Amino acid sequence: MELSPFYQELISSLNRGLLVSIALIVPSVLGGIVIGILAGSVRVFGVPWLRKAADGYAAIFRGTPLVVQLFILYFGLPNLGIYFTPYWAAVVGFMLCSGAYQSEYVRGALLSIKRGQYFGALSLGFSGVQTIVWIIIPQAVRRALHGCGNEIIYLIKYSSLAYIVTCIELTGEGKTIATEYFRFTEVFLVIGVYYLVLVSIASMILKKIETKWHIPGFGLH
Amino acid sequence: MPQDVPVLSVKNITKSFSGVPILKGVSLELREGEIKILIGPSGGGKSTLLQCMNYLVAPDQGQIWLDGEEICITKKRDVYAYRRRVGMIFQDFNLFDHLTAIDNVAIALRKIKKISKKEALIRALKELEMVGLADKGHLYPAELSGGQKQRVAIARALAMDPEVLLLDEPTSALDPELIGEVIAVIRALANKGMTMILATHQIGLIRNLAHEILFMEQGLIVERGTPGELLSRGNPSRTQGFCDRLNELYDEN
Ligand SMILES: Nc1ncnc2c1ncn2[C@@H]1O[C@H](COP(=O)(O)OP(=O)(O)OP(=O)(O)O)[C@@H](O)[C@H]1O
Ligand SMILES: [Mg+2]
């Protein structure tokens, strides 16, 4: 069966957009996790001034709309002589926003670990850092996994905001076609299916990790 | 039997929490093979004392000597090294929740003593055997009973070859039918000549194991003596009164 010219163009545009979306999502997810772990740990273990700085970062990026953050990154920062390409403006914006949310999950997980776990380790001669590395983080990771996974799934969807800074990804490509052919319903239904597939794949990977890292007593299920 | 040089000695420990004095100058000495038992009313400062003795809680004042060497709390490395030589057993076990029983015992051997994985596991298995849990090594803390958890905790502490063991109410969080298995392990340690200080309300341990009983109240050791001195019938000591009440409690149950 031959696809109609409209669908041929739609699918090839969306596939092009999909690649851009993936190129946005993967580094944003990884960057967000790294920032989240660093900021979350600092918010729990940091010296006071550092802790306040990390708290402030999280408050600002969780407290303002992502659209506003992207606008400032792309249209505002050039006034200060800082220029981003559309792609990098989007990636940096997503990383910072996602990192703020991830830090919240990491922080919650770290705080949920009881004092006794520190006592147990310290009493054996672990240093503070060794305790955190060998005892606290492996437990916190498991506690944070579910929330962090959720945030990754949000990120996949809010990556569609990249078109705001003229980075044309999946949604942006679809929008162009929809406007051209004036067939919004079909186009956005197909875009929806693309995101659904992305999210399903991400969920599957997350589920695999959760199962692999499952330990009795860390009730995720 | 007790010798002359104290293994662990503690002088004039004081500690306040937010201005409230909890320890008001506590001193004691543990000689090799000696077993001291801390008793006294709840809130008297037994746990705080034991935690100060391991620097898990920093004492406000006071000195600690191990084998005649003063441990300087400001030197972190010295404190870590000191803790390796002084084992601690907690009321609520504090097993590492993300590790199996055998890894709980092995992890400090590997990460702190830097023993190879294989040798650490061999040693850990040996310690688990000693507490009767050789077949439970693969289970996680969430899969163990309270008594089993406490026995793993004891194995974990012993794997470090401590010179002294501090035990803070090791049986208080256990169901009555599980207390016996932990007591048996403590008795076996006593028979091997382990130096121990033990906070407990187990009347049997107090009577049979203690070389000296320390009665602690409001941050001070208010009475000390051998079970023979303090627990003879009709003795007006605080210890005797306290143990009578413990006895009544157990008789009622
Ligand atoms: N971290 C802390 N912060 C504030 N107060 C504390 C802290 N730890 C202990 N205390 C207080 O110190 C007092 C002594 O507590 P501690 O646990 O040492 O008593 P205890 O003799 O072990 O009692 P129990 O028999 O109930 O275990 C209590 O009043 C307790 O509330
Ligand atoms: Mg106590």
C-alpha cells in the first residue's frame, strides 16, 4: 500500500523531528540526573552557603515556567553577551529545569535514610565520605529511582517546548506540516503516537532498571 | 580474668543536648576480658554514654584511652581507626538495608580493611557460622527476624576483630521468644573472654555475666559493684531495688 503524499511528507518530517527530539532528550536526561544528584546531595550534606545556593537554584527552576526559562536563555542572555544556538538553549534549559526536579527526589531519598544507617557504618570505622558512597547512596538511589523515572517521562514530553526557541523537533516539524496542509487533528494524533512510543520505551527501560536493582525491603512494588 | 592495664578507659565524659546535661562526668575502665553491665532507668544516659564512647556522639568534655593511648577526637583518622577497634551493637541492629547478611558482614572488611572480596566473604561466612546463620547469608535484612538481624550485627562487628564490644540493649527490640538466641551468642562471647560493656535489662545477663554492675541515673553512675555485692537479698542498693522491679515485670509476663 502506497501512502498518500501528505502522509509521506508527514512521516518523513516527523522522523526527522524525532531524531532532533532524541538528540534533545538524551543529553537533557543525563545532564538533569547529574545536576540532580549533585544539587540534591549538596542540599543535604553541603556546607550552609552551598546548601542555600542549591536550595535557591531548585526554588527558582521549580518555581518558574519552563517557557520563561527558555525565553530568558535564548532571547535574554544575548543582552549579556551569552549566545546559545537554539539546540543548546533548549538542552541547557531542559537540563537545568530537570536537574531542579531531580534534586528534589534525590534530596527526599537521602533524607529518608535513617540515622541508624550512618551509625552502623561509622561504628565500623567508615569515614563520612565512605559512609555516603557505600551505604547511603546505594540506598538513596533505589528510593529515588521511581521519582526520577517520572521526571524523565515528563522531560520527554516537555521537550516539545524546544520549538519556542526555534529548535524544530518532533512537535515543531508536525506543526509546520499541519499548518501547511491545515490538517491539525491527524497531524497531532500522529505526533501523540510518537510521544507515546517514546514514553513507553523509556518506561520499559526504567522498569527494567527497577527490577534489576530491586532489593527486598525497598518497597517499590 | 581481668588484668591490670585497662583496654578502654573513659574519664569524665560530659554531654549536653541543647543545654540539658545528659552526662555529668562519667568515668569507667574496662580491663581485658571484663564485662560491665549498665543498668538504670530510661533516660538515664546509657545510650548516650555508649555512643560517646564510640564518638558517634561527640562528648563535650572528657578523655578516652584505648590500650593506654589517648584518642583525640579532633583527629578524624584517629577516630576512624579507633572505631575499627571498638565494636558497637545497637538496639535496633542498624544492618545495612541494601546488603545481604553476608555482605553486611563483608563490606567493612572490603572497604575499610581492604581485604579481597573472596577472603572477605570467607571471613564473613565464618562469622555468620559462629552466630548460627551460615545458611542465611543470602537474605536481606527485610527477610530476617529481629533475632537473626541482631546476630548478623554481632557477626559484622566481630569480623573487624574488635578489642572491645559496646552493646546498647541488644535484646530490647526483640520479641520474647527471640531474645534467647541473641543472649546465647553474647554468653558465648563472654566465655571466649571478650571485653564488653553492655546496657541491658536482662536480669539473667546481669546476674551471671557481669563482673561489675554500673547503675546509671540522671547522667551519673550512682552505684557500682559486683552482682554479689549489689544483688544479695535484702540489700538496700538501688540496683537491687531496680532488679527486683525487673523481676516482678518478668514474673507478671
Ligand atoms: N540526639 C539527642 N538530642 C536531644 N536529646 C537527646 C538525644 N539523645 C538523647 N537525648 C536525651 O538524653 C536523655 C538520655 O537518653 P539515653 O538514650 O542516653 O537514655 P538511656 O539511659 O539509654 O534510656 P533507655 O533505657 O530508654 O534507652 C534522654 O532524656 C533523651 O531524650
Ligand atoms: Mg538507651
